[in-house]
Amino acid sequence: YKCIERKPRQTAWLFYALGSMTFETWPLKSYFPDAASFYCYQLWAKHGFQLKISTPRKTKLGDYRYRPKSQSHQITVNQDLNPYAFLVVYLHEVAHYCTNIKHGINTKPHGYRWQQQMRILLTPVMTNEVFPEDVLWALESYLIAPKAASGSHPDLTRALRRYDPPSDGVTLEEIPEGAEFWFKSRKYQKVKVRRTRVACIDSANHRKWLIHKMALVEPIKN
């Protein structure tokens, strides 16, 4: 697998769809796979939403917000994602924007209409020129019933993470039951695997928590 590295900037950048900005001058091309960058530029230029490249966030990879007072639409995507993950998250949020525009702000966030829009937006880039074979296969499975987050689809999460830079973290599903690990600066012990989540015990207060099995954790070596 080819690991595509990008040094994350520690500042956020907000871009507006200006009529004078062409694809050649668009500064965001490098964030996407080459074969998909023009398509992503067209979506941004056509719809006119604000696009914010965000500093890395642990709780989310991207989001969409509508501000009624200014009637503005803003999409954010974390800057430290590899190009394939960046593209998936970007289209996920654009699907929210399109669903809002077509059906109103009270539409169920990840309901049937959003799922339909996600399929429409992903279809043009579902090719071997854009995605590696393993990611493409996982996306085809994901699109049968798109989830609220790509992390909720384990096969897609595994496929996308193969193209991340090397990391000391592993997924929670990879460590054995009974093992201890660090997650979000807290120490836990893995207890029991459920369907998509893992029952864990906080070592500090002995409270039980459910953590997604695809969460990146740092194992503690005894």
C-alpha cells in the first residue's frame, strides 16, 4: 500500500467560492486524489458554500453547519486526513448541504434523503482512477446503506487507514481482552467485544464505557 504523507498545518483555513478563483488557482487541489480534485472544485464553485480546512480534531473528521442569521453554509474537513479519507469526508458533508438545500433544515441528518444524496455524489468518483481497489470495494459495501460516519463501517475504516502515515496507535479490536491501553489521555482495560463496540473499564474510577472497536488506541506493554 502507498502511504501518502502530508505535513499537517497547525492553522485553519477558510475558503469562499469566489468567481475569480479558477481550478488552476484553487489551493485545495492537493488535499484530494488527483483524479477527483476537479470534481470537488466544481461542487464548491457551483454551490458556493464556505469550505474550512480545520486543525485536527479527535471527536470528528468533518462537519456541516447552516447559520440562519447570515444564511451561510460552512463545511469543515480535518487537514490531517489522507486524500482518500479527505474525499469521503468532504462528500459526506456536501451531501448534508445538498440535502438541506433540497429538503430543508429539518430533514433527518442521516436518513434516506441524505443517503440518497451521498450515493449521487460518490458515484462519479467510484473508479480505479480515484480510489485503490481495496478502498473502492469497501465503498461499494458502504453505499448499500451509508452510515452517519465512515468510522461506523469497519471495512471502510480499515481500508482508508492503510493509506495513513505510520502511527504507534492500533485499533481497539486488535488488542486482546484484558489488555490495558490509553485512549484520549485516559487509561482503560479492554473487557468484552460486542457487535461494533467494546466494553471497557476506566482504570481511574472503574466505570464501564463502550468504545468503538475501530477507535485508535495506544496499547500499554506490561
